[in-house]
Amino acid sequence: MPGTLPRFPSLPRGVTMPALLNSLPRGINPPSLPRGITMPSMPTLPSLPSMPRGVTIPSLPRGMSLPRAAMPAVTEAPRRLLQDCCSVLDHQTPGGLCGCCWALRPRYKRLVDNIFPEDPEEGLVKANMEKLTFFALSAPEKLDRIAAYLSERLTRELNRHRYGYVCIAMEAMEQLLLACHCQSINLLVESFLSTLRLLLEADKPHLHILATNSFVKFANIEEDTPSYHRSYDFFVSRFSEMCHSDHEDLDTRNKIRVSGIRGLQGVVRKTVDDELQVNIWEPRHMEQIVPALLVNLHGLFSAFPSLFSGSPAEQTEVCFRELLCRAAYGHINNAIKPVLMHLDSHSLWQGRGFAVQCFQIIMYSIQSQHSHLVIQQLLGHLDANSRSPASVRAGIVEVLSEAAVIEATGSVGPTVLEVFNTLLRQLRQSVDYQLTGYYDNGGKHKTSSIEEKKLQDAVIKTIGSFANTLPIYQRSEVMLFIMGKIPVPGIYPALGSPNSGFEGSRMIQVMLLKSLLQVSEHYESSNLLTALPSSFLEPLLSFTLMEDPEIRLLVLSILTSLIDRHLIRWLLKAGIKRVVLSVHHDICTFQHDVFVFMQHAQRLYRHVYLASREENSGRSHYQALFTLLAVLSVELANEEVVVDLIRLILALQEMTLSNQECLSVFNRCGIHALCAAFLNLLSQLGPPPTLHQHITQVKSVLCVITLCVCIRLPEGELKVDEALLFIQSKICEALAGSSYSAHCERFNTPYTPQLTEEDRLSKRKSIGDAVSLQVDMDLPFCPDTPQTEHITFETLKNTSLLQSKLNQVFELIIRPPPSPSGHSAPRSTPVYEMKFPDLCVY
């Protein structure tokens, strides 16, 4: 009835309420009860002997309880009342007796207590949890108290090792976090994070996993209200430590590591996009996060991936990619530096292994406009390890090569030439180390030629990889830059340290020419003027007459690559028919290319003529000459060019028949084969059929013999029957009546190369060989005792002094008179520096 006061249930006869009032602290009076309400009596409990001070009764193991025989038999209602009283005593506060009775406790505490079942295996009481959630949403100002009480209850259950209730309390906090609005979530977060710290500090792996899962759910919540006082330093440190777990059980170890990785991923998601949160990109955080990820990432690239099923490697890759893709411009360096330090400390640069695959993930994950920052970090790290073993340097260079392939086109950065300057500097250092046998100045750490050659090959490959990412105009600048580093006869001094000597200079020449070949092989230019400017062609051609056969072969390959824009050199390997079909369908000649080529044609013909008679030329040299001539005839299919090439071939044939030339039998066979192979190709590309018939009739068998792998040269002098020679008159008759007839008069003047001082100067063995230099005074003849002129260092020094004096005299002659106004007149161009048109030169 309304107005009737509630009464407590009566107790059985003989059961009385213990005198709780006598146990209250002195000076504290209990609140008076309303009129008509009496305090129910409690069953009399058996008294226990008092324990000494400081001695406590140990708790029973989980699942064990005291026998109930000594307890008096009571009904269900008194039993419930007894449990409520025990709960009241558990939660009694020293500030008063507000919680002395369960019915008088605050409502939020009662709602929290109701979510815990009697048996923890039953799980969270969902109906009561819904009541608690509704109360929290209705009174959001109570959220901090609810969270604090839940944290207190969880702490008590954790201390009592009641892990089932711990899980229930954690689940309740998660549901409150997900149900609360963004404006009020800060009231829960502090207690929630302190609870997670408590679980992560425990020594139970399942508690670590429980805390991590809760943190990940919290990290996925989007917050609109900023928080200025949160700190995630502890979680970064603890999750990173979990990633390094070495638990003896493999399954448990993997679970702990996966939890640590997921925790780090949650920290990144929670902080990376919020400028008001802790800066996760600081070095102190990156130095913990990145190594923790790399340790677990190593298992993904194991040689036995099947053994790592269920391992944290895949989760690590996802987390690592997410971290890198969120990195802004100013954060790249802080994220990459720990990677370099980890690879150094664990010696992971050697071979094509983890380092390459790690940076592949990095290059594919970061924003493309930031990729050049990774390249700069690697270049700086390469310089820092210039005195490390060759295997370490080679590993860094290999990573650079792979990173350049992935890198977006043209994004190497503003210092393009600095990239190539660093790589070329590594080449020079490697040559020095190879010749001295040590990779340090103190001579303590030895190195081998095999290791240094591997490094040199890796650097050359990397130069080509970088060049392929650049636009055409920058590739031209790179080729000019590399050419400026090569010692050119009579132009540049020798490179290399004093320890390397002449052999070091020659090795540097070879290395830089190989680098230049790497760039030129993938060079695609729309015209010859861009591909072969005079500033590049003139120093390059000077190498065609060097006595080093490897240098000559590299120069011929570079020339062919730059002229060949339709991959004729590759079609030749498949057969002449492929070239003929390509010419008739795809290739057309531009007149401006012919005009540019004719400006350098005579000089190029002269170098081909002189290079073909070098004594140490091998089969590969004559094959390279044939490829060069074939590319010229296809790319520049002009009547005048074809006639000049035929004149050159006839001059080479005449050279083999001359007794004045000191040619070996192999050289003569090689030149005959070159002539026959080229004219055979030329006759199928477009000249009249009559020329093809003549070429087919006299085609020399030496073409097949000399260009085969196994050849057997005739003993003694080589005698060639006239029937196997190409006749100039018959070629002219074959070309008569065609478009080539207008240029047939040029056959009346045999081709004769003009030897220059450059050709004589280039006959040195090495550019560094300036101590005793011998120059042939009469190249066309081979007397028994050759006349030589000995040029010493003093001779070159006096020549330089004379040139310096002449420059001073010329400067005085052309110096303008002083101006009356006091300002110096502009310097006029001296006559000897003026460039006149070809028509004005006699």
C-alpha cells in the first residue's frame, strides 16, 4: 500500500543479528532508521581465535571451498542477506557508513556489482549491463565514478587472482566506451588506460593479450574532443617489448608478439592524425617501434615460409605499411634511420635478402613524392660506411638499385647529379681498396678482389637503374657528367689516388665507361643531335684508338647504343631477315638526323678504319664494328651515307691486301669477314638487285670462318683470290641507273683517313702513363727498327709552360684600352677563338 514502509524479512528462531554497532569506530554514530523499520538480526557465526598481528589467513586455491557442515541451515532469503552484508564489508569506506548496507549504497555501485555473476564462468550479466549502460548514458556526469569503481573492482579481483571477474570487468569497460558519446568519453579514458597499464604490468600472457585487445578497440574509436594530457609512452614501450617476446612456448610467443604488433598499430592509429596527441614520429618512439616491427618482419622472408604459419610476420607487414603510408614529409627521416641502424647492428646488408625486401616495402608504402628522401638517406648511409667491408657496401648499393627501380619517374630529387657523384666516388674508392688489398687507411682490414668486383658491378648496375628513372634531357646531362669524370687522352688528368697508380687509372676508365654503357643502353632519343652532341662525341671517340681492347669495345658498344633507336643490334642476333623486315615496315629516316650525322661522319669513319687494324682486336671487336656499321646503314638510310659506307668497306679491303700494313693473319681475316658481312646485309636493305647478285657471288667464306667461336687460321701469309674480292667497278655498274647513281662519282676518289695528332696521342697504353710515352712517327710503315720520339715529364712540363706564356701574350694583345669614364670595356672575342661558318674557311 502507498505509504507503507518496507520491512526486512524475519529470521528463524535462534538466529540473531551480530552486534555490528559495537564494531564501529569510536565517535561514529550510525544513522537512525525511519520509524517502523527494524534492523534484522543476523545468524550467530562461530567465533574464531584472533590471529597475531601481521599474520593473515592464506586464500584457498581456485575451485576449493570450506565445508558447509559447520554453517547453520538457513533459508534462501537470509543467505542472500548474508552475501549482501559481506559485500558491504568488502566495500566499506573509512569516511563513513554510507555503504554499510547494500540497499543504501550509491546506485551506480549497485549497478556495477550486479553485472558480476556468482560464477565467473557464466560471463557478464547482459541484462544488468544494459541497465548500467542506460544509467551511464542518462547521467554522463557519473561516468568517471563508474569507471573508477570498475577499475577498483578489477584491481581487487586481480589481486585475488580471480581472472574470470577481471575479464568481466574489462568487458564492461569496453562496452561503456563503445556506448558513450564522443563528448563524454574522456571521463572514462583515464581509468580505462590506468586499468590497461595494470594488466600489462602483470606477469600473465593472457592478461597482456586481454589488455591489447581492449586497447585496439579503444584505438578504433574516433574522438572529436581533444585531449591534452594523455600519454602513450608506456604503451609504446610495453607493446614494443611484447614484440621481442622470447617465451619458451612457440604458440604463446607468437600470440604475445602478434598482440604487441596490434598494440603498436593501435597507438599509431590513435596518435598519428591528431596533432594534439603525443608525437609518435619522435626519434625516441621510432627507435622502439621500427626495430620491434623489423624483428618480426624477418620471419616473412624466411627460406621456409611454411614453418611460420600463424607467425606475426604478416601482421607486421600490415602494420609497417600503415605506419609508412601515414608518414609526412618531415617524418620520413625519423622512420628510415632506425631501419638503417637495425640492418647495421644485425649485419643484414649482405646478399640479396632481407634488406632489399624491407626497402621494397618501404618504397611501395610511402607517398611517391617522398621517395627521394629515402634515396638520400641510403646515399648518406653509403658514404658513412665507405670504410666498411665490401659485402656491406655492396648490400647498400643493391638496395639503392632496387629502390631506384620502384621510385617514381623523375623524383630522384633536386640533386640528381649528386646521386651519381656519390656512386662514382664509391667506384674510385673500390678501385683503391682492390689494388691496396685493404679497405681502411690503417691497413688492418683486408679485402679481396672478388668482393670489390662484386661491389663495382653493383654500383654500375645502380647507375643504370637511376638513369632509367630520369627523363631524356636529364639522362643526357648524366652522360656528360660521367664523361667529365673519365680520363680522356690529352684533356683530363688521371683519376684515382697515388696508391692506385697507372693500373688504377685504367680500371677507373673501364668502370666509368661501363657506367656510361648502362645509361646509354636504355637511352631513347628522338634525334641524333640530342644523343650525340659534340661535347660528348669528341671525347668518346678519342677512346676508340686506345691500346686497351676492353676500352675500345666499350666505346663501340656505347656508340651503337646511342645511334640505335630501333633495337637493330638485338634484331641482328635473331638474323638478317628480322632486320630486313623491320626496315621495310617500321623504320623511317629523318633528314635532320642525316644532316647531323654528316657533320661527324668523316671523323667516325676514320676511327672505324683505324680501330679495325688494332693488333689486339678480337672476334668481339669485329662483331661490334659490324653492328655499328649495320645500325648506321639502317638508321640513316640515305644514298650519300650508303655510298660513303661502301667506300669505307672497299678501303678496309684494300688495307688487308697492302704489304705496307703490319697486320696479323687474324686481323686480315677479321677485316675480310667484316666487309663481306656488312655488304651482304647492305645489299638486302634497298640497293638495286644487281648489287645483291654481285655481293652474293663474291661473298667470302671468311665471314663464316672468322665470326665463329672456333676458328683455324692459315699458317703463313694470307692469300685471297681475286674472285673473292669486291670490285669497285662492278659495284658502280650495279648502282648505275638507280637513285645512287648521282653519288657514284664519289667512288672515283678512294677513301683515305687523315691521321691527326689526336690519333697519335691516343696510342698510349694508359692515360696515366706519362713517364715514358712513345709515339710512332710513321704509322703507315713498319720498319724493322721503328723510329720513336721519347717524351718525358720534363717535355710535357715545358710544353705547358709555353702554352701558359702564349696565353699571357694573347691576353696582352687583345686587351682593350682603358675607358675615359673609368669603366672597363667589355672583353672582345679574340680572333683565334672565333668560329666562322664552313663557307668562310679555306
